Amino acid sequence: MEKIINGNGHTNGNRHCKPTFLEKISVKMTDWVGTPWSLIIHTLLFAGIFSLSHFGLTTNYILLVLTTTVSLEAIYLSIFIQMSVNRATESLEEVEEDIEDIQEEADEEDKAHRVLVHITHQIKAIQQDLNALKRSGSFKSSLNNHKIHHRS
């Protein structure tokens, strides 16, 4: 299974192409959103919006900017969440394929093991028959005749 993985360990869905610049950026952004730095920057951004009143802007204008910012933030966060879900789904599908391959190999090994166990039982049965023939004396005379037959 060939897959192209970017620097963060995510595949881009196409196993034969390198991730595009946009895909690399989107993965980095998605990974960054859940970091402490993201929390700090968002906190500063929202505090900055409230501080616009110090520059003479009205409360209505500040609330409009805040509402617009929060709405855009929610849209982008939902996109980032969906991207993460898509990557996780793709990863799970790849793991599922690997598990199926491993299961097939295990089934083949199980079949081979059963064949070996069957052969082992047959060898033991043959060994028991040979021991019985040796004890009865039939095996020695057959063995001697066989040796004589080979010498001629």
C-alpha cells in the first residue's frame, strides 16, 4: 500500500500525488487550531475587538464586528473539524484494510497449521503401524526381502 503522507502524518486522500500547497496549509491550520497558542491568539483577538471602544467606535459597531468575527470563526472551525473527521475516517479505512489483510494472512496460516497438524497425526499413525509391524516380525522379513531385491 503506497501512500503519500505530509509532514504531520496525514494523507491527502490520493495515494499517488504529493499533497498540494493548499492541502499542506489546511492541515497545518487544522492542527494549529487546537493548540495553546491558538487559544492565546483568539483571546487577544476578542479582547482587541472589545478595546475598539477606546478608539471612539460605538457599542453597536463593536458588537457588529464581534458578531461577524464569531460567525466567521464558527464557519472556519466547522470546516477544520470536518477536515479532521475526513482525515480520521481515511486513516480508519486504511487501518481497516490492514486488518483485513492481516486477517487473511492469519486465516492462511491457520489453514497451513491445520494441514501440518493433520500431517503430524498421519506420521504418528504410520509410526505406530511401523512399530506394530516391527513387534509382529512382519516388518523385518519385508525389510530383508526389500534389501535383497535391491542388491540384484
